[in-house]
Amino acid sequence: MDEAIVFEKTERGQREIAQPGGELPPRLRRILIMIDGAKPIGDLAPMTRPGEIEVIVETLLRGGYIVASGGEPAAMPLPPAEEEPEAPAPASAGPAVDFEQTRRRAMRQVQDMLGPNGDPLAIEFERCKTPAQLRELIGKSLRIIAQALGPARAEEFRKKLGSEP
């Protein structure tokens, strides 16, 4: 991520920090409060755990809380892993059941593997409504895990999604 990018709050972001105990988890809210349209995101990164700022910014962007300074929507693609593991295909017990089980399993694995750093991704899994969104989010999680913990842990994540009941 380009640490020189400057973000500012949208109207939604302003409303979020104006109300006590808004909908965002404390870690995301803390960074949202510090985004002021002047500081580059690299200045905020030391206030988070390694690798966490990218996930937080991505979540705030997707949620419509921030934009790149100047009002331009910011593209925040994550660097691709050296080898992107494929997202596991759902089992065949039934589409609705498989979707929900896979979503919950992925959310649990992200939290287990990344700890508090996985909270923003876990929130995205909670909000996931379609199998297509789930596949996209699993791919994103695989890239983040590979980047933060290494390809072996990303493969472990992929296998656990395909093998747990």
C-alpha cells in the first residue's frame, strides 16, 4: 500500500465518529478518528499492528467511511501473493447450508490465525450475503494470510475451509 496516500472522512465517516459507540469496532473507529485529510496513511500505520492498516483502510473504504483526499475513490488493491491459492469449493450438503457453514468457518479461521488483526475481515465475513462475495472474500483472506503469515499458513487456511464439518 502506498503510505503517502491521504484519506479524508466521508459524510458517513463524520456521522460515525459523531455518535458515541457507532457501528465500527474500536480499532477501526480509532483509525477513522485519526484520518483528517492531512496525514498520509503511513503516519497512522505505526499505531496499528503490522499489516493491520491495510485491512482497516480497505474496510473503511468499502464501508464508505473514507475516500482519498480530494474526493477521489481510492483503489487499495492488496499485493497478490506469490501463488494465490484457490478458494475452496463448497461441499455438496446443500447450497444454503454450505454457504453459511463455510462463511462461519472462514470467519473463525481468520480470527484464529490473525487474532485481533483479523477483526476487520471477520466483520466482512459477517456481512457477506452471497456465494460470490464469499469466494471473493476468501481469496482476499488467503492473500492477507499469505502476506502476513506466509504461504504455508494460507494453504492451511484453505485446507481448513475445505475439510472442517
